[in-house]
Amino acid sequence: MPYASSGFVIKHDLENEYALVDLGNAPDVSLEEQLKGWGISLENISLVALTHLHSDHAPPAGIRTITESADCPILLSQTGWEHQGDERVVEMKSLLEKSGRMELLDSAGEMECGNWSVSWRPLTHAVTGQPVFGGNTAFRINTVIVSGDGPIWELFTEDNKPFFIQLREIRSGPWL
Ligand SMILES: [Zn+2]
């Protein structure tokens, strides 16, 4: 379910848990209020995945909320991390680092994270004015694919077949 621009909430099918992909960008409504509107409290957030650190996807206020109030792993690609550098990002980076819960990812991979099955792939995005492959990350979290920014067609390559094949396997698994 989308909860604001540039952010999504994914409900786990079996557990009372939610994953966030990006943190939305609603200037007058806090992340906590947005979630409350869906009947979700921060305690039920068990995973956060950031596609990249542009402030419409990872606004400082949302990062502050997540790092201070939620108790969950925060996933972000190493490339996305390295290719950000404006002033607002410096503040966000320090909050993320201090949280001790950030996990920097290789550009592509997969992992089990608590009750979540997570896979990710790089997409091109202009993060500091220049297009960078891996500047944005597409995530597959259980059965949902969210790409953030970046051309989704870049996912449809031979190398990325497992990304979709695994999705089919998961869909026929315990989630349905
Ligand atoms: Zn962006």
C-alpha cells in the first residue's frame, strides 16, 4: 500500500509485521502519522529498505523517526551510499550510521531478514547530477517489487532472471 509519495508499506501475509520501502515525502504529515492512518505503529515495522537517499524518498524527518523509534534493520546499497553527498544527506548519513542498524548491500543479492525474503538489483539513477548504475536499488520483498527511481526496464535482463523466477517460486509458496 502506498502511504505517501515515494514510499510503500508492505504487509507480511502471515505476521503482524510491515516493511517500508522508502519513507515518503509528505511535508505536513509525519511518517508516524501516515502509518497511523493505516493502523500501523512503528513497533510493527520490522524492515526498512531505502532505494536511494534523495530526500523525496528518504527525508531527514523520516530517517530520524526510523533511526530513533523503530527497531529494525535498514537496508541500503553501498553504491547508493557512496554516491550521495549534499548537505542534507550528510545529516541523514550520520543518523543512519549512529543507528547501528544500517546494512550496506552489494549492488545485487538476496538475503533472509527476519521473516522477510529480500532480493535487490541495481538501477541507474542520477544521484549527484550524473547517472550512476546502482544509484537506485530495486527491492523484491517477499512478493512485492518496488523500484524507487530509475528505469524499471533495466531489470529485464538475462542476469536478472533469478530475480523474477524466485518471485514465481515464492508466490507458489507459503505466502499464498
Ligand atoms: Zn531520486
